[in-house]
Amino acid sequence: MLILGIDPGASSGVATYIDGKLLRLDTFDPHRLPEVIRLSSAKRVIFEDSRLQSHLFSGHKPGARPLTAAQKLKIARNVGQVDAWCALITAVCADLGIPAHGVSPRAKGAKLNAAEFAAMTGWTGPSNEHTRDAGAVAWPYRRAAA
């Protein structure tokens, strides 16, 4: 059974699990996600869904200079784009009859470095933060039945 994990964003990470084993990590431009989903024959799609979390992470660290209004607007615009890609994933999966559900960024957990990701999944190939997020978001569901 094939399960896709997706981290939507300007560089969208996609993790492919077959029968619970992580077999592939890829990065795509977000406009290619519908094609990737259609061609995958996935039985389930799990994606990091920014719409499920009202708190926006600004990257602002305590003691650092406060963000400017322009920086805050840029963050809001970027989150709005990711929200739209989440809606697109949901719609494409619904059209194809593929069970899909989002996981909030908080529920997915902290970003993993390559060593932490390898310890969790056994993956020893190349990865980036987007593919690791895609793999991590789907990890608990990698054996989920359709």
C-alpha cells in the first residue's frame, strides 16, 4: 500500500511509503502537486496543514529586534499561499477518492535534522528540510489502511 506524505510550500517535500517503508523523498514546485498525487496511485495522503494551527510562527527570537510591519505581511502572505496549497491537496484527493488528512505543524513535531530523521525512519539517502517534514508528517500513518 502506497502512502504519500506532503510538506506543502514553495519547495514541496513529498515522501513515499510503500507497505510502511520509506522508499523515496522528492521535492517539487507546488504547482506539480496535483500531478504527483494523480500519478502516485496513493491509497492515502497525509500532509502538513497550516490551516489547522491559528498561531503563526514568526521566527522571532526573544531578545532579537522586533519584526517590521513589512516582514509580518510577508509571513502572512507566505502562510496564505501554503493554506491555498493545502486546500488544493484536499480538493485533488477528494476528486480522486483518495483519503487525505492534514496534520498541524505542532502535531507533526519539531523539524528534524538528517541524523534525527535517519534514526526515526532508517532513511540514509539525501534529504532536505522539506522532504524530512513530509516523511515525518506521514510517519505515524505509514501503515494506515485506506
